[in-house]
Amino acid sequence: MIERIETGQRMSKIVKHNGVAYLCGQVGAGDTVAEQTRDCLSRVDALLEKAGSSREHILQAIVWLSDMADFDEMNAVWDAWVPEGHAPARACGEAKLARDVLKVEIIVTAAIPD
């Protein structure tokens, strides 16, 4: 069974299937990469909770930066957020994001514990 949560015409914020939660890409508010990353990860936390999961159950994360020069600044926030011993498989790349003010977007897939 597939469960879609907060579904609109274009996308669902969460799709659950076979014990896995797939979150739509999250962006955050703020002027700096650190601010946007913190806000983005706060939104990920809220969606994970709504899906019945948590950051300890993240399987994979894909991080898009508008400029790879911001890699270290984003990682400083990311590293503080990921629980020790629970780092997911992760990829990070540079991409043109949906709006010019966006500096980071994060896509997460997480297990839903029984």
C-alpha cells in the first residue's frame, strides 16, 4: 500500500511505502547557507515525525547546494544535526535550485520503525 501525505497537484510532502518514508526536497529560510540548512533540517525533522520516523532512521540523504563553495558551511550544520552513529548514505552536488535565493535543498529517505 502506498500512503501519500500532504498531497497537492504537483507532489506529496511524504510518500510511505513498505516501511520507508520518502520526503520531498526541503529548503529553508535565511540569508546564509548555515541558516537555510538549519531551517531545512528542522522541516525534515517535522516531516519525519509526521511519517512516524526520525533522524536516527534516515537511510539516504541527497544534498543540493547552489554553490559547492558552501560545502563546509553546510556540513558544519549537518554534522551537528546527524545523531552520532546514525549517518545515512549521502550525496552532495551543485545544482541550480528553484529560486535564486535558495542555497541548499535536502531530500531524505527514511525507514519507518515497527
